[in-house]
Amino acid sequence: MTRFVTAEDAVRLIKSGDRVLVQGASATPQTLLKAMTARASELRDVELVHLHTEGYDDYAKPEYNESFKVNCFFIGGNLRKYVQMGSAQYIPVFLSDIPLLFRNGTLPIDVVLLNVSPPDRHGYCSLGTSVDIIAAGVETANIIIAQINPNMPRTMGDGIIHISRFDACVQVNDPIYEMKLSEPNDEETMIGQHIASLIEDGSTLQMGIGGIPNAALSCLGNHKNLGVHTEMFSEGILPLIEKGVVNGSKKAILPHKIVSGFAMGSKRLYDFIDDNPEVLLMDISFVNDTSVIRRNPKAVAINSALEVDITGQICADSIGSQMYSGVGGQMDFMRGAALSVGGKAICAIQSLTGKGHSKIVPMLKPGAGVVTTRAHAKYVVTEYGIAELAGKNLAQRAKALINVAHPSVREELEKAAFERFGSSYISFNKMELV
């Protein structure tokens, strides 16, 4: 029989030495994390694992390092400072592979902390906005602790779980974290227009959140029969659904359904996905499986980067040796889209950082991580155009990337390319002009 208890009593099920999986993103269980942290003096070496979380992060503070060892599968903005100071750590892994770590015993889960919808009349709750890696955690954990939250939308897919499976339940009224749509700037708008020119009618889209994806989506109003199969579902897609542009009719995998691992946005998005059978939030080992992604014709993956070198190596997880985010699902979708019939793998970046440094560089910073290899990079898009890299040698790739770099750095990049590739840089790129 499921017990309804206080948060303080619920987290007493956590013991020293346990590995605790925490639901993440907009579903981060704030009340349970606060109650767990309040027990810090009683606990030692509790390992916390999660994707990026939102909101409360005190458990990662240095003063709690004896009690809690924090391992992120992806680094969110709230924990970035703790990872960079060494108070928390990052586990490099493809997003699609994380559930396997739980299922094959590499990282067995003792306790999982959830933030779920209230039970329906049959007793079934929903994992709500975050199913992703959590479905596998629920499947394999020894103890399941859930905060029952009336603000959590009830989503369809792999996140339906009967209340009887919870070892302890806590009634809460926590707001669901909201991420507002950002208005694209001029550069992002131009990038969005270039991306839209690559997207054909009948394509299936993967894209994240932010100015560039939103700009691209805003340029797709005259497209037809688009589908969505993406690790993260954000509200930038809603106007296209409302107009009938997104209907999923050409998808091979779950046609007419929007497939995602987790959702982040505002209450408008959460209201849309609530009890909506058109939206399926599913186990990320399925959503991000390249063999699944590639089966949708014209799969389009749109991802970003911190740096791209002139051979097409894409760094998306670190600034030099300093970790910034993580591998995530970029490679899952870049490879899956590239293998799709008519698919396109796109890396979209502004040409300059906020501090005015070029994102297209002769060489990545020392210690930088290569998330997408030069062999996987197909398209790089900036506000200055589209660099198509498939089939090009290193010298030709360099020229294509220099052509979409910021004009202020092109001369410097040309010099670096000539020093690196010698006369072949000139001869092969003359061939391109013929």
C-alpha cells in the first residue's frame, strides 16, 4: 500500500551510499530535493545522478560534498558553476545510452525521486514533462518516491505509472518550471531563414529551444506535412501545429504523433500536452535511437555548438577544458538524420560569441570536446549562409566554413587554412569555382 507522508519522512528512505536518480528539466522535484538536503548531516556518500535540473541546487554546494556526490549526465545552468569548481561532476554519455546504464547494471539505481501528476480514477499517475531517462529509472529502482503535484500535466506515452508502485508519496503544490520563448535577434532570424530553406515539405524535425530554433520555426509557415520526432519538445512548434503545417502525416514512425523525451516551455505548452493523445513522451532510448530516427524520411536535426573548427569538428559541450553542458542527444540525431532518406544534419550557430569571438576557428581550444566529429558534420549554418560539408576534403571544408564565418575573421582563417593545407587549399578550391 502506497504511503502518503511528509517530504521529511519520505526522504528517510534514502540511506548513505545510495545512488539516487532525480527527475530533471521542468519536472525537477523541488520539495523532495529540499527535504533530502535538510538531512545532509545524517547522510554520507549519497550519489545523485540526473540530466540537467531546474531550480533548487543547494545539494551541490561544496559544504554538502561529504553527504552528496553529484553526477550530471548533462550540465544545466544551475549546476554549471558547481561542475566548474569541482563540487559536482559530469558523466560523458550519449543521451540514448543512459537508460542502458541503469538496465544493464553499470549504474544500478537505489532510489528515484519523481514529480508526477495526480492519479486518475484508475490510480495511474504520469511522469508529466520528463519521461526521457526516468522511465528506465522507474523500471529498475529499488525505491520510488514521488511528489504528487496537481500542476504536473498528464502526458501520454511511456510515463504512465500506477500509484501502488510508489514506496512513499508526498502531496505538493509546486509550480512547474517555465521557460519563456525568446525573441530571435537579427542574426538568429537570418540563420532561421537559411535553415528553413533546407527543410522540405514532409520533413520530420528535431530541434531544441532558443532563438535559432524559434526563428527557423517561424519561417516554416508555408511548409506542408511536417512531423516532429525530437528529444525536447518546446512551444515554438505550437503555431505550426495550430496551422496544420505540423501533422506528422509523412512520418514512418508513429505517424500523426509528436514524439519527444521531455517538454520545456511555458504554461501554454504544458496545457497543450496535458491529456493530449497527439503528444507522446517516451523513453529516450527509443526517441534517440539512430535506427528509429533514420526510418523517418527527410529527418532534419538542428543542433548548435560552442565552436566549429575549419575541418568541421563540432565542440558543443565545453569551452576548452571547462565543461559547459554535455554530449546530450546531438550525435544521436545528427547521425540518425544523416542516415535518413533525404535527411539533413544541421549545426546552426551565430558567427560570433557574445564577446565578439569567432565560433569558427582554425583549431578548437586545447581540451575542447569533439561532440560531433568532422565525419558526421554535414551542414553548418550561420547568418552568412550555409556551408555544405558532405563529400568535401579538408581544404574544401575549410573554404566553405570560412565563407560563412564573420567577415572580420575571414582573412585570419584563410591564412590559417593555407598554412595547414598548403597549395592544395588553393588548387582544390579553384576546382570548386570551375
